[in-house]
Amino acid sequence: MNGDDKDEMVDIQRMLVIEARERLYLQQYNYVRDDARKMLSRLSLPPEGTDDPRLLRGLLEADVDAEKHHLGLMLAGTLEGDKYLQSLKESRPHLRQQPEPLPTTRSTKELVDEYLAYKAREVSDKSLRDYKTSYDVLIELLNDRPLGDLKRHDAVELRDELLDYPVNRKKGKNSQLSLEQIKSQETWQTISSSTANKHYTRWAILAGWAVQWDYIPKNYLEGLAPEPDETSRRAWNNEELNSIFNLISNRKVDPDTLWSFWLPLLGLVTGARLGELCGLLVSDVTQTESGTWYLNFENNEHRHLKNKQSRRMTPLHPGLIPLGFLEFVENQNSGLLFPSLASYSSEALSHEPSKWFGRFKSGLEYGKDVNFHSFRHLMRNMLSDVEAQDSHIKGILGHEQGDVTFGGYGDRLKPDLLAKHIEALPVAQYLKQQPHYTETLK
């Protein structure tokens, strides 16, 4: 093999490493699901394990390690590396063929407009505004350059520019200034790494969609999103949960603020978003024919779910029943479960509870790395700990099912199926210390 061929094969192997890392970053479990089935079959283990995210992630990590190992052997010039290099050339000739460049007739703005029109059918207005904000940043940084013209090095440079992007770009006098003018000011600041991560991830999603529709030849943005801040949201730990629910159990509240007793408990045992819980109707607390109580998360006049996957039926933890939750529900009239939330001035029912919980956790001296959403992170961790299947975890949390089997619109998993996972959650110590809700009233 001559030097040019060897260099070409090394470049291909570098790309294989990048692609393996992208699959790991995007959690493309379907790529290794067949390997998981074969492994479990060889070990005479039940096939249900193919849904275990820990196994699938481990296989993706092993794939990355293997590709990196092969690259190292090739670069070291070992005999084993030369043999692998030759086998790569013979077994993967398609990797050496340069694809014909696709015409990039659509500008980045046109791609964004078309994608947002498509996305509007499945996400809330707020989510759509968040996407548009991210794509406005992309359009500004590309400066009329078509998305389809980008290569990998362009994607890296774009990420670096994003990390140097000013905060509050579209607010106040900044909206009238160019990027250069903003950066010439002494007091300007960059956006956080977490914000940059969200923007870049949305850009990669846009590029992936454009590839699917043959608008651009390749998504070079995949796997390059900046790492979020170390202060990104995390799950509560046991010590924090003890402090939170010890304080909750000793508080006295007015009847109109009973939501401040129930919402943290519901967050703990459902992992639902604060807005989803605040928008619960009395009729959303219902029961299956076999007797399983559950919360029905649907769009209603008070609550617009984040996306269609958020439609779900989450079993009610039996530990709430001794606290009088079903009695509380029965004592409410039809309409909102927490009707007093509609009396506050904000249009968002979750506005006042969000402010209250922020003050509540700050009083316990907890920082910005935790908030009400930390219950959602906690639920994901707890469900993994009780060995719930990945599809069941997604069904409880309202996440998109990556598997075609569960991916259809409206294919919500039944509460009777999911109840065993909710009952197995390690939350008894926090629920048992709570009084009956009537004892919390002033």
C-alpha cells in the first residue's frame, strides 16, 4: 500500500472514530441493539435486556474504544495496524468514494423557516420560540453562508464563535449594535456554556433534519456541542431531600396555598414538569379498570404540553393516598386541581409556584444547580436504579421513544404496566414523614 492510500485510510479511520463518538453522544441505541441481542443470547439471558440503557451505552462506548484502538495501531505503524489498515481498504471501499455534492439552493434562513413550520406541529409555542432564538444566532454567525457549505472544521469554528457570543444580544441597546460594537464595550459578557450547548444542539438537530430531506450532504455539527456549565441542573441528593421534606412536613399553609404542600410531593413521585403539574385538572386524576390511580397529562385550556411525547399517563404513587391526596381531589370542584393558581397576575400557572420554590430552596442555601426540575432528573435516576426498561422510563417522563415499536403518536404506555416502577421508587422515607394534608392548614 502506497503512502497516499495509507493517509487516506487513516483519514477514514479518524472519521470512524468521530462517527462512533457521535453515536454515543446522540445515544443512538438502535445501532448496537442487534449486538446486545446476540450478547444476551450467548449468555442465555432474557432478551428484555436489550432495552437496558446501561448495556446499550456500554456497547456504544466499546465501539468508540475499538475505533480509537484501531486508529492508534495504524498511526503507530505496527504489523497489527498495517493488517487492519489493509482490511479496511478491502472491506470498506464505499468509504473512499466521495459523494457528489448536493445543490444547496436553500439559504440557511429558508431551511430554518421550513423546519420551524414542520416543528410547529409537535411542540409548544414556547419551545418554538426557543428554537427560533437559537436559529437566529446561527443565521447571524453564518452571515448568509449556506448550512450545506459547512465542513467539520467550519463546525468547530462555529462552536468557538458561539462560546464568544454576547449575552442579551437582542435586548436593549445591544439589539441596535453589531457584534463587533457589543464586544468593544468593557462590560460585555458571553453566554453561558449551558446556553451555548442548547443553541448548538438545536443547530445539529436542524442539520440532521436537512440531511434527511437531502437539503445538505452531511451533518458536520453532530457531536460538537459545547460541554454545559458545571453548574448545570442536577438531581437532588438524599440529604437535600431530607431537608426539603422535613421542612414541608412542618409548614402551615392557607387553603389557597395548599399547592405548596402537594407540588413538591408530586414532583418527587412523578418527575413531571412544574407547568404540567400546575395545569392538572380534577378530571386528570383518574383510575384504570383494574384500579390503578394515575395522572393523565394532556393538553387543555390551562396547559400546553411541551411536545406530543409529553402526553402520558403516570401512575400515582400509593404513598400519597394516606396523606389525603384523593380526598383533596374529591373536595375540589371541576376544573383546575389547584384553582388558586389562576388568581395570580401571570398567565403562566407555574409562575408563582416557581418563584415560591426558588425562595424555598434558597432558604435552605441550595444554589443554582438545583431547582424544581431537579425532581425530574431524580426520577430518571431512580427509575434506572429500580431497573425500569428504557421505554418505560421514557413513558413515565414523557420523552420521545427512539424505538419504532413505541414511537407512534398516541402510543402511550398504560398505567397498569408502569405502576410497578412507581411503587418501587425509594421515596418511602420522605412520604412517611408527611402529615395528612388537613394537618398542614393554618
